[in-house]
Amino acid sequence: MIPSFVWGKNKKKQLWTGEYKRFEHVLTERMLATSISPSLILTRVWTFFVIFVRGNNVIPNVHFRKVNGCQSGRNNRVFMRTWLNQAGRKKRRANTRKEKAAKIFPRPAAGLLRPLVHPPTQRYNMKVRLGKGFTLDELKEAKIPRKFAKTIGIAVDHRRRNRCTESLQANVERLKLYMSKLLLFPKKSGAKGVKKGDTPRSELQNVAQNTLKEIIPVPKPQKRIKARAITEEEKSESAYKKLKKARTAAHYQGERIKKAKEAAAKET
């Protein structure tokens, strides 16, 4: 017979006592209905309740995969994933790149020309990467029609907007550099196939293909800035005063416009 519980005054433990007694009563009735003696089973259930369910602890779920003979003899490294096709995959990727470059010759192997953009959020906006396409303002500043840009390998993105002048000018310079090195092949043979803007046939002999990962590489930022002395002009300037003046000007801009309109109306 299983001895009774002595849990003390803890309500949580008394609750566990009641749960166990109800479980013991049901299990005893079921075991007595069969030919199996319930004494050993109840003893093990009692041990489970005392040892494993005591307290609100983490359920043990340890993995001893590197001990007890799992890495000895023929089982050595049986749980490790091999990478035996690494060299073969490398060769296959290189051959695929060569086939793609030969298929689209003489166009650049990297595809379309992409702009330089800054990723969103404060965590990544100091970096520079390639974007989807050039904005309409950038193409307009570089004097390239947007329909013509798609035909000469320039990606266009009508959704993106220019938020600052610096990024606009950087991508305009990128477009101008691309156009300065661009060679346009005539669509058709003969004198009638040559259109305005096409490169003369004399310059199209033995043209080398651009096989870079980016057509125009992304400029790498300067990692180290050498220390220097602070100039007198930098000492005299105050960033706080500049921001304060800019906020004040933006706050009173409407009143200034209103006064200017009233003054213009009085003069007339």
C-alpha cells in the first residue's frame, strides 16, 4: 500500500496531492478490473509525481549525441553533414557564368546598370548598395529618355524617389560615365541600318565584353580617417545654432509669405 502524503501548509502542494489521489483511485479501479496487479504501477506513478513534477521547472531535454559511443568506431562523424560536392558546384557555377556571358555577348555579363542607393533604417543607411533602377529625375538630369534607357541596358524604377541632392548627383554621374563608355551596335547591317547615336563600325572591331560583377563597381568607403587639428572655422561654427535657425525659419515661413503677399497687394 502506498503511504499517504504529508505536504504541509502549501496550497500548491495540497492541490497536487488531490490530483494524485484522484488519479490513484481511477487507476486502481481499472487495474483491479483486469488480472494485472496495480501495486508496482502505482509505485512508479508515485515516483513520477514526486521527482519529475515537483516545482515549475524546465522539462529536461538534453542531447548526448557526442558521448556514449556515438562518435567511436564506424559511427564516427555519423551526425556530421558532408560537403563533398563543393569543388564540383564551384566549377559548375563558373561554367554557367561563362555560358551566360557568351549567350548575351557583347552586352555586359552583369545585366542592367543599377543605381547606388542607401538601405532603409538607421541601422543600415550608412551603407551603399545597388538598387533596382534609376529614377525618372536622375534620367532627366542625365538627359536620357526613359524609354530609350531600357533599350541600352539601364534599369528604370518609376517608384523610387530622390530624397537628397547628393544621391541624385551620384547616380547622374554614374549614368554619364556609363554613356561615355557605351558602344551601340547597329540593329541591321548596311548603311541604312545605322541610326543616330550608333557607334561607327570601325570602333566595333575586337570589342571586349564587360564581365565584372557590377558593370560599374560600387565605390568602397574609406575605412580610416587620419586625425587632424580642428580649424578655427570649425571651432566658431555651432551645429545647434544652425538647426535652431532652420527650425525657426520653417516655423515662421507661412507668416513671411503672408506678409510678402500683403505688401505686394498694397504696392499695386
